Amino acid sequence: VLLTSLEYALMARVAVTDMTLTLAITLVMLAAARYLEEGRASQAALAGAAAGLALLTKGPVGALLPGVALLVYALLARRTDLVRRHALAAATAGALLTAGPWYLYMALRHRDLLVGTFLGQGNLGRFLQPEHPAFPLYYAVIFAFGLLPWSGALPAALYEALRPAVWRDERGVGRRPGPLYLVCWFAAAPLVFSLSASKLPSYILPSFPPAALLIAHYWSRALSFEEGVGRGRGARLAALLGVLLATVTAAGLALFSRRPAWLEARAPLLAIGALLLAASLAALAAAWHRRPAWLLVSQPVAAIGALLILVTLVYPRAEPYVSVRPLALDLRRQGIEREVRGAYHVSDVGLDFYFGRDLPRVSDPAALRRLLAEAPPGGVWIVRSRDLAELEADPDLAARAVSRGPYRSAVRFGNATGAAGEGS
């Protein structure tokens, strides 16, 4: 379930630290579950060491998320063993062992960078300031589509896990953590980040492993039609919800593919929608006819097929419209990559990554002329393709395109003889 959830598989191909954070938090929660079952201090120390790795990855949130999950579980399941002195001491020692040396070094040698940039701007600043604002119930939508093709069963899985009978089975010291533990683990990230001013789909990636376990646990019971799982009715409703989500996804992809940037990828996008819809119908048939194998084959095959189409057919066709990477590669092939001096009306953060340095960005014509007048003639600038005609028509700029793309282009400016403060 986890490996074939669309967002999780896609994030595995993206250079973001949220995947590393998810690994570390998963290790924390698995080690903590083992401690709750066996009571050994060594397992608490392992949980602490993994929390230290999470602290190294993304700062305080690495300890905050598992801390919130375990605190809520301790209250709901009455697990006083989570706050025993020897457990807390072992966990603290594990965290200090992995995270302590780096934080100590940074505090001694680069305090401003640690406090102001990493902890202040990178953590607290993003939490308080809406760098990535979103709408209400944002994360509910992310779970609905990020967990495709499995997400239809998530509401039923959460409902089953929160039944009072399940709570009773996990209450008390020495009991094995079960569905309630998974719910607390799952809820920590959306709870914390729903309070944050900034929101991104990757922020709740740590909730995907427990979500996958909950969904797998639900289908294992529902397709065997055990007592207490609706005798098949719940499974059919979950499958119907999956059909609805797949239908919305297919319709959304059809509408999205009408945009100019994605027209060339229209057929593959429609194929992805059709695959997900077919898999959801197969899941419905599996729930209706008590055929678990149909579910276990259709969902992963559809997800893998959709991902392969996405990375091999869709994105390569749309990349020139959505990324500066093709332009950067073309300038590199021409040997003029180091001659790029800045960007005009282009704010893509990928510029600094692909050109290996911070590039100045301007959007005011007067500012562009001033920079050109102050620099030697012949510099290359990244511009919007739709601005090419206007720039090349200006005799004062002597602009000449050196690389053209549908999204961004590069021009070489000969000079800027007009007044430095003059606009157009």
C-alpha cells in the first residue's frame, strides 16, 4: 500500500528532506512500539536515536511529531510506561548521541546561522508566516488524492481503528500497540501542520506509513468479512468512495490536460486517469464478490502503471513548460552557462540550482537597464519567452536570443545605451 501510493512514490523521486524525515520518524515510532510491548530501555534509546536523526533532518519538528503522537497515545491508552524515568533518560541519551554533536558545534561556531536561519527562518518563520498558504481541509484533500489508489478505504480504516473495543485491547502497560497507536501516529502531522501558516503536500508525508498500515489492516479484515466490519457493507462503501475519488481524478486530469503546457501530454494524462478508474472498479468488484486477489492485483498494477506513464511520458513532454532545466542544459551544451548574469521577469527558484549560484532577478525595465549599463556588454539573461519580441525590437538593448523555449528563453544583451533609469 505504501509503495504504490502516488504521492509517496513521487516524493521518493524528489530531492526534498521530507522523505528522510519520514524514514526517521517511522523508525522512532516502530522502536517506541517495541518498547511499549517489551519494556526494554534499549528500545527507548533506539527511538531517541532515530528522533535525533529527525532533528538533524528538519529541526525541532523531527521530535515534535513523534512526541505529539506518543503523548496522545499515552493519554488515550493510559500508557504510563511512556513517561517512566528510565525510558525518558534512555530516549534522551539516544537523541543526544545522534543530534547533540552537530547542534553543539553549530551553537559554538555558527550561532547566528543556527538560531536565525535554521531554527528561526526555516522552522519558526515558516510556522508563523504563510510562505505556502492553503485552503481549509487542505490536508484532507492531500490524503484523498495522495494515497490513491488506496485512499477510498482510509475513512473506514480510521473509523474501525477508533472503535471502543479497539481502545480496550490496547489499554494498560505491556499491551501490544495496535490500531489506536497507528491513528495517533497518523494524526500527529496533520494536527501540527494544520496549525502552521505554511502548508505543503510533503509536510504530512510522515503520516503515510501509518495510513498504509491502517488501510492494509482494514482490507485484511473487511475482505474476510469478519464480524464487526459491516459484513461486507463497509468494504463496498470504501470501494465506492475509491471509485468516486478516481472519477474526480480522471476528470481533473482531463481538464488539466487542456492547458497549453500540457497539451502534448494529454493522451498519457488521460491514460493515467483511465488506469486509476479501472483499478477502483476492480476494487469495487473485489469487495462485492469477496475476491481479495482482485484488489491486491489491480491497485498496485494501476499505481505502477500510472507512475511509469507519468515519469516517462508526461513529465518529459511538459518539462520545457514547467522547468528551467532544459534551458540550463542547452546553455551548458553551448558552453555559455557561466555567462548567465541574471533573470528578467523570471523568479524560478530552480535557476540558482541549475546554474550553481545566486542569480539577480529584476522585473522592472529601469532596473534591467541599470544593471546592463553597469556590467560589460554581452551578458546572457534568462527571460520569459513571451518577452523576446519586445526585447529584440529595442535597439538600445541589442538583444539576441541564444536559446529559445516555450516557457523560458535566454538572450544576450549587447549594450544598454539608453538612460540607466529609463523605463519602457
